[in-house]
Amino acid sequence: MKASVIIQNLKCGGCAKTIISKLSEMNALSDIDVDIETATVHFTCENMDDAILVKDKLKSIGYPSIEYKNSVAARARSFVSCANGKMSK
């Protein structure tokens, strides 16, 4: 099934690169894409439970979906994730 999640703290290609890298570690996902302009992560997953796991994963790396509170800790994690994405090959 195709799914999308609108997220917070997405700033640039470095953020997108980290998000794609981290979500690619999840075996049940494919066709992962990040739209920076709309702050939306698109992906294909096997079932709704996988989509929920994606939201949890995004939150853990600093990009909570819009229904979650955007805490200072989440913004700090997204800053680190962004920097890692910019520096990785």
C-alpha cells in the first residue's frame, strides 16, 4: 500500500537523505521519497502497522509527524540528523 506522512523539522536535502537512509533500513518499505517543499515522506509498505512504525522511526530521528508535539529534543535530533545527512556520502 502507498502511504504518506507529513513531518516537522524538514529543512533540506541533508534531512531528506537521512530520512531515506534510516527508512531504507526497514525491510517492509520500498519506493521511499521525501518532498522537501511539502515536508512529506512517501513510501510503499506492506500494511498499516508498517506505516505506524514509520511514524515512530521518523519521530526517533527528529522528524515527528504533524500530529505529534514538536519538542525541543525533536528539533535538536533533526539538526543532528540533518548534519549527518549533509556529511554522508
